[in-house]
Amino acid sequence: MNKIIIDGFKRINKSQARKLFENEKQFFIVPRKVSPLNSWGLGMEVIINNWSVGESFQNFVNSYEYYNCNNELGTYSAFYVKSE
């Protein structure tokens, strides 16, 4: 995977995002063709709280992709973290 940094957001792969999810760390999920800093609010800042405790990472990603990903925006998710 190429090293992609967009306005202070570094793209990470799915396994890195899974580790962040399991360790209850913050990351961003967006459709693949969308910038994490878009004006349409299509991305989502993932913060683990009471409603997501016990939910598996794959179930979370599948739910997000079902409602937010399509041919125009990208058929799968991209994951980002804030870079220093």
C-alpha cells in the first residue's frame, strides 16, 4: 500500500484499524474514493463507547460499507489516523 497523507491524516490498512478498534483507540473510516476531510460528512470518526462494546470489527465495517459505500464513492472502506 502506498503511503498516503491527506491534510494531516495518514491512511492505514485494515489490520492496523482492527488493532486500534480492539484497543479502543480513535481512527476514521471513509469510503475509498472520499477524502477524510470532505464537506459532505461521509466519513466517520470511530470512538469506542458503550454502544459498540462487544461488537466485532468486521461486523462494524460491514455495516458501515453497506450503508455508505457504492460505485461512485468507492465500494470498500479506507481507514485514517491523525498524523503528528
